[in-house]
Amino acid sequence: MHTITYKDIQEWVKRTFAFVPKTCWIAHMKESLGFPTRVASNRLTREFRTNPCPEARRAAILAAFMHFDLIRSEQK
């Protein structure tokens, strides 16, 4: 089975919604859903995100999570 990568999510969102989500946005959305995430080497603190996912981009990233069966629609 193929592990879904951030690049997979970015490519699907680009094809489907015509923008490329930043990796920090994907991490923010994963974290908000309770997925384990690593702390990026350039992140200043675990408690604060300097670049959270914009509200207007969240639905597209959630749609990608559903497309790749990472979540079900009732988990949103």
C-alpha cells in the first residue's frame, strides 16, 4: 500500500482546486484532526503556528484527506 505524502495531497489539490497548499497548511489541518505530526526544523515553537491554514483553503485540504481515505466525511 502506498503511503500518502504531502506531495500527493498537494498534487491532488492542485489538479482539483487550482492551487498548491503549503506543507504547513497540511500539517495544521492534520494536527487539528488529531493526526500525529512532527515539528518542522524551522518551527519556532510547538504551541504557536506562524502560518496556519487559511480558513478559505481548509475545505480543499479536507477534501483531499477524504479523497485519500485519511478521514471520513463525518470526521470534519
